[in-house]
Amino acid sequence: MHSLNMYHDFAVAVSFVACIAGLLLLWDCKQQTCEAEETEQILFRMSFSYWLVYCVAFGIQRIVTPDWQFMLMSLKITTALSYFLTFSCILSLPLHKLAVHRIQE
């Protein structure tokens, strides 16, 4: 069971770095795009940002001692909310593409 936690911790650390790289790649402020592409970029930024919040809260959760119940509980709530917000942004991407495709037809 300990090795499973170690793999999950490693995956969260790698995804933290990947989120930072993803946000840096999306950092193009001068690009003129249509409204649909702009909405898609915003959804990508939101999903990377929410997952970044998840990774930070998960990492702090590993550091905080169990004596601080209030802080530990708020970190668990933060990780759960950011996880669900990331999921909703990722789910919204194909739905947005489908809606734009239907409007263009």
C-alpha cells in the first residue's frame, strides 16, 4: 500500500510540473482568435489552473500534521472542489466543440 501512495505522489508531482508547462504554453496574450477558440483556451487554462490548485493542496496535505484538524479538513475540501472543477472543465471542452460545430452547420 505504501508503494501505491508513492506512485500517486510521484504522479501528482509530475502533473504539477506539466500544469505549469501547460499554462506557460497557453500564455499567448497577443494572438487574435475568434470567440470559440478564445473560449477553448479559457477552458484549457481553467483546467490547468484547477489541477494546479489540486496538486498544491495535495502536497500541503502531506506536510501538515494531523494535529491541525481545521487546516487538514479545509485542504481536503479544497482538493475535492478543485478535482471536481477540473473534471467539469475537461468535460466542457468536447461539449463546447460540439456546440460550435453545430452552430457552424
